[in-house]
Amino acid sequence: MHYYSSQFGGINYLVFKSLSVSDVFHGVFSRRGGVSPEPFDSLNLGLGVGDAEENVRENQARIKEIFGVRIIVSARQVHGNRVFVLEKQPSLDLEVDGYDALVTDARGVGLMVKQADCQAVLLFDPARPAVGIVHCGWRGSVSNVIRAAIEAMADVYGTDPADLKAAISPSLGPCCAEFVGFRDELPSRMHSYQVRPDYFDFWEISFHQLCDAGVGKERIFVSGLCTACNDDYFSYRRDKSTGRFASVIGLME
């Protein structure tokens, strides 16, 4: 497997072996080990889903404790392809509005994506160094937010996409990604990713979008865990009213 499970203070999170280097901290967190009540139980990181803000803030504080960082930067995600470039470490936690990808070369900052079936695509450029994280649902796949993030890293940091390591988090798998209206929702170029009638492999779509952006296929790692099948993760498809789990990446201080 390309990943292993880690644990701290009752919180479980997934770690990709390819990103387990001295310069980077990262993790994909399960829904367990937080303070939120049902149906957001318990490590909910999503504001605006019905959970109390104080619960979300406490859950975020627990994640910061795991990595030993003071600052988390996230976004009010809109299923678009805008990329936020963080130029320096802010003095307080920051949530920017209207972005679905975050990139930085600032140290000691955790970039966070919130999920309940959508993918988090974690990016690391060891040559510069710099990191990025992408929130990618089906709309993000259509607009190719992955390419937008990689192009931003190339423009701002001089990243060569061939140097990047990429990892795709637990997310909606081809077993459960049903799109009965795919002819209206998905462009024809994506129709070949249909694995059986009305079901699509978005892991494979993201894999090929990474390759098309210049990332070597041997440097792309997919968890292969479906959030709708695995109740260790929040899933909108499965539960509708639910919380959001988190994926985080950053450069060590």
C-alpha cells in the first residue's frame, strides 16, 4: 500500500509514504476523535454544515496540535478552479473565500481542504520546496482545478511538474460515483471513464489530469479508499446531513 495509518491523542489519520519526508507534514483525517455531536461526530472541520462553531474550532486545534503548528489556512470552497497563493505565514488562522486550491512555500502553515466525498489532491515540490492542496469534486474535475494548481506553483515558485509528488485522498470511489445525468454534467471527454452504466472513476480522471499537467505517473499515489463505503469518513452521498473531514499538508518550520 502507498499509505499507512497513524494515531495521536485518539485521532486517526492516513499518511502517504511518498510524502513522509523530513521537510513535510501531512495527513488525511478520519471523522473520529473530535468533539462534535451526531450527525457531525466527531472530528468535523466544516463550518456551515449545522455544527457549532466552537466544536469546529476545537477540532481544528487538535489537528494543529498533532503537527505542532500555530496556523491553519483553509478556504470556503465553491467547486471552482481558483487558486489561492499564500505568500507568508499569517498571524491567525485564515479561511479565504471562493477558492478550491491552496499553494505556499511559507513554512509552519497547514493548508487544509474539507471533504465529504470530494478528493483532496496533495502536492509537494521537493526541489523548491513548496506544497499545494486541491479540493476536487466532479465540478473541479470538469474545470481541471488540478492543472490550475500545478500551473500556479510553476508560475509562482518555478515548480517543474515533473518534480512534483502527488497523492489522492480517500474520496468517492468508482463503486459509488453514480451520475445518472452524466450526459448533462460531464463533458464527452470524461465519458470513457464510465466503469459500468452511470458509474465513473474519478480517481482515474484525476490521475490522468495530473499526468497531463506533467506529473510522472510513478509519482502519483491513490489511496483507493471510498468514503461512501467507509464510515470512518464523512460522506454526503451516504448520509446527506454530515460533517467534513480534513486533509492537511505543509512545510516544516
